[in-house]
Amino acid sequence: MKTTTLIGSGFLALALSGLGCASGGGGGRKDASADGAQSSAETGFAPAADADGDGVITIPFDTGTSPSDTVSIPFDLGAPPQDAPIDPGLPPVDLGTPPADTGVLPPPQPVTGGLLVLQVEYPGKEVASVAARFRYGPPPQPTVTGTFGTCQVIPSTGGDAPPDTTTGIDAGTIVVKNLSQPVTLSPVPGAHGLDYQSGLPASQKSILSAQPKLLASATGGKNVPAFGGEVAVPGAVQVTKPSGGSVSKSSALQVSWNAGQGDEVRIDVFVADLDGPKSGNALVCTTKDTGSFTVPSGAMKVLPGGGGGFPIPISDLVIVGVTRIKATEIATEVGTVTLAVSRSNGAYATLD
């Protein structure tokens, strides 16, 4: 229920109760001489006044035994009430300003999530998307079976995170500007709460423009209030190592790319054959955007495959993806949402 509605109705009731007595328009009592008032003959009472000002009036009361048989009853009016002095030394009480009503439901947990603009620029594998999701509580995390420095071992194909089965919540309609085309994301019912649809086709290959920043704004919904902000677009990634050739599972893997201004760089390492990514361990590493990173040899050893295939002697490939990320965090009254842009490229080598 809206807080301002409760406050407003309370003040309204108080104001109306005062207006009814002050105006005499229906809230006060009727005057004794108004229509329907009884006379002294009908009640046995006669009007009386304090003629001598001593605070005592005499009320003649007809006993009804004879016309002249009356009894005088003295009635002490008491001292007139005095106005209590007002102490001017009392400080005024500041009631403050009632909080604005945003119409947002109180969160059971802090809200997380936000907007992600993604662009993969590997030749022949280009893909672009604009996605959004909001939830109560932390996002789902992949199962990590081991760590080597800043590299995590993920027991899933290609190092993908698990599907987000948290309940999606409502932040209203989201508009993203400065892309290569206008994009509006709308909340729609999904398998797990609300999903967001951008209207972009699955075949979308590019969405970023030459603009250095993206602007995003949300109208706000039942669960997340309106917000807006901007996020810088990271530069394109060019991977220079590995560059073909072969790498060994028993040796560290050197990864090189053009250094940039990303807030973070994510490096995905997985193994593929002719049928695609192989089941088994994959690696997800994080580092600064310095242009160079070494995947530890211990991490390389947990990867599946390696060596020639049978019966056709075709070696497995180690696929390396490098993703540069820029992000902006926006604080709201229910939690922190994130605007992020990622650009990815990749390379491969034969895995011995």
C-alpha cells in the first residue's frame, strides 16, 4: 500500500473534523433556538442567567404539584477556564518531508542485474546482442572446481555460465541510444519471471557505432525505480597470441592482445574438435587490460583432449576468447544496477 495514501487520508480526516465545527455546516450541534428545540414549559426548565456575576445561577424547577409550587436549585458554574500560557522557549519540531512515492515494492533482497551490450568480432563468427535482466539477490554463478591464480576451472562446455533461473523482475521499458540502430527493451513474461526482449534478430552481427558512449534509461517498474546513465564503449580487441601453431597442455599458454582502457578483460579457454566444443573442463580467467596474460601450466593440464584424433589424425584445437569490458554501476533505492559493454575476439592453436 502506498505510504503517501495513508498519510494523506489521516491529515484529510483531521482537517475535516476541524472544519465541521468551525463552519457550522453540518458538523456542529444545533442552536437551542433552532427548529425542533423544546420550550421551557415543555421541559420544566426555564432559562436562567448569572445576573450578579457570582458564578452561581438559580434554576427554578416546577415540581408539577401546583402552579406555584416551585423549587429554586442553585448551580455553581465554577471558575471560568484560563488559557494556559505558551512557553516560547520550546524548540519547533521538524516533522520532515514525507518520502516521495515511487510505486516500487520494497525488495526482499537488494536488486542486482542490469544491461549488457555484447559484440563478438571474430571473423566468420560475428554476433551482437542487447540484453537486460534484473533480480533480487546475487546472480547465479558457475560451478568452480579449481582455481589457478585468477583462472577458474569450470566443468561446462566453453566455460559458459549456467542459465539464469532466478526470477526476473520489472524495471520498466529500457531505451539504449548511440547504437548503430535504436533499441528498446520491453519486459515480457518468461519461464522465470520477466525477460527483456530487444527486438534484434539472432543473426545480428553488429550493434555498436562510432559513438564513444552509450546512453541508457529505464522508465522504472514495479520492482526497480527509474534510472539512467552512460557507459563508455571499449575499443575493439585484436588477439595476437596464440596465432595458429601448436600449444602443449603441459606448458603455460601466453595470450596477447592490443592493450586498451577496459575495466576488466576476461579470457576464456576451451577445447574444440570438428563437432564443436568438447565436454569437460574449461577455463575462465580475469585480468587487467594490459595486453598480456599467461594461463598457468597447471590450469592447462585440466583441459580435455589433446593429441591426434582416431581414426582420423586430426588434433584438438584450443580456443582462446578475449573480452574487453567497460561498466558503470548505478545506485538505486533498491540496489545497484550495472550498464556494461563487451567486445570480444579470439584465436586458436592446435593442442598437443
